[in-house]
Amino acid sequence: MNDKYKETTIGTEPIFQGRVISLQVDTVALPNGETAKREIVKHPGAVAVLAIHEGRMIVVEQYRKPLERSLVEIPAGKLEPGEDPLEAAKRELEEETGFRCDTLKPIFSFYTSPGFADEILHVYFAEQLVPGEVRLDEDEFLDIEFLTLEAAQQYIAEGRIRDAKTVAAVYAWQAYQLTGRI
């Protein structure tokens, strides 16, 4: 990794501490000797699951207040402090869909918005699901759907699926169907 443009933090000003995120403004020394301000959102990280049941992808539709609209997404949630991402993925899958899976395979991890946030999202693949009971958080309201690959691609075209994790998961599922590898 090339750090020749590394910015060194000179100072940090905490701005906000919430349940999910915190916001800080860092003063940094730039490679050219000047200084600049960086607004940074700190996030504990999150998980998501591409879950396939009887040849269909399990998705949830829920209202997303920042967008003022509903989106269709793969099951996901934030990591609790110190929580193992694999265990969090199992927990979120069961809480949101009622399905359990003993063996989840990591697909990929990515930074959601590295220009201003440190959130990393770990995406897992699950098959051989066992039905159970949905256990939503008290402030969580969603509908569960089962989509074919073609329906998921249509949802992307229609803008019903628009978040990066779900779009990437649909294409990972398409690759899996073509190659047999995730």
C-alpha cells in the first residue's frame, strides 16, 4: 500500500455521539505541509447476507428515512461493539427473515463511503437455510420477499434495489449461477 499522500492527524474535535454513528472534525497535516479539516463519520461496521432459499434471494423492503423512500435490500445490520462479523451476519439473517444458517461464506467486504466515513460492510453468502422466527427490533418495520435472479435484476432496473450492498450481491449471485463459485 502506498501512503505517500498520508495525512497526519493534528487534532480531533468531537461533534456528535449517537447510537449508530459519531461525527468528528479532524485537523490534518497534508503532504505539502499545509493543513486541512476533514469531517469524519465513525461507524462500528455492518454485515449483510445474500441468502438463497429454494432458488430465490431473500430480501427485505423497508423505509429509509434519509432517502424518504422504501428500498428492497438484502438482510443487514450494524455490528455491536466487539462482535464477530460472522456471528453478526447469522444474527441479522435470523432477526430480519426468520431463517438460520450454520455455514455462511464470506463474499467480500467494502468501505461504504471512504471519502467521509470509516464504515466497513462484510457481505456473506448463505444457502441451506432453516426456517425459524422473525425477531425485529422494536423500531424496525419491513416486509420479506423472495426474488428470482431475473426479478432482482428487474428491481435494479426499476430503482427498487439501489443500495450498493444489494446491487453487488445480485451480481455476485449471477456470477455464482454462471460459475458455481461464490
